[in-house]
Amino acid sequence: MNFDRIARFYGPMETGFALGFLKRCREAFLHEIPTPHDVLMIGEGHGRFLSVFCKRFPGAAVTVVDGSERMLEISKTKLADTSGIGFVHSMIEDWKTEKRYDLIITNFMLDCVPEDQLEGVIEKIASLAKPSADWLVAEFHEPEKGPVKWCSRIIVGLLYAFFRKTTGIESDRLCPHEVFFTKAGFACVRQRTSCGGLLKSEWWSNR
């Protein structure tokens, strides 16, 4: 899986097709979470959320881990000041660190993980959390019933087909992650759906 090929086009594509919905999904709980000190962002991508986050929490030390070197380069250009921010080019499964974090952010990252790897990835990420940590998740979502369920399934299916072709992701469908969060000691504080149920924002905590 490598997003380098589409990195330069990703921002304009998101703006053109998502009309700000992804942005609002990522930022859903930014003004409600406790002020963090040590932050881990995984799969941050083009850096638009990173820029907003740093303005909201200027005193936080942020580590950004992404498998796309080109995405990391673009993220850096979104910031006037990169001091206090560490950029790591690595897949989270391969990354090793002794540091622990009081806020973890995985925006549109877990839905790229194949079902047979999801539990292990969540366990790895959860092991990097401090006690009393928060975890923000933004992702695509399939409602349980109604016409919007089928609309969501079609849209998500097309997105997976596109990203499999352009980036080589192995995942081909949305996989429930809640049971793995609970198993890792996290509980859902709040969740919110948007865009007719196509998007979901979650705030988890291990307090």
C-alpha cells in the first residue's frame, strides 16, 4: 500500500468530491476533547487536519506516522512552523518507539486495513497509549438499513475499487472495529454520523 502516486492530487480530489464533509468528520470532537500533550497521528495524509489541529493545540507535541513519504512532504508544506512535530515515514505495524501518547488520531486509516490484520493493528496502536488516553477515529460508515445503506455501499465500493487500483490497498470493505477497541481497554465516549450516515466520527478513551 502506497499513496505516493496520488499524493499531489489527493487534496484537490477531496475538495472536489467531498465538499468539506471529510474535514468536518475529522474535526467533529476537536473542541470537546481534553487538551493533549503528546499526540500520535497515524495515516494523516495530506496534512489539512494536522494544520487545523496545531492551531487548536499549539502546545502539543505531535508525531505523524505515515506510509507515504510524499504525503509527509505535502503535510510539512501546510505548516508555518514544524518545530514540535515529528514526521515518521513508516507503516504503523513496522514502527517501534518507547514513547506513549495521551491522544491518538486515526482519520480514514482503519478502513484501509484488511479484516484479517485489523485486530493486530488496533492492538499495536492501543499499546502506544498512556493511561487515560483519548483516541479519535474518522471513517466511512455503512448505515444498518434503509435506502442510504445501499447508497453508502455503492459509494464505498467505488472508493475501495479506486484506491485498490491506485494505491494497492488490500482492504475491500468496511470492517467493524468496535470489539477490538473494547478488547484493548477503550470505551466509546461519543460518536456522530454525518453526510446521511456515510461518515462516522468517534471519540474513544481508556479512562
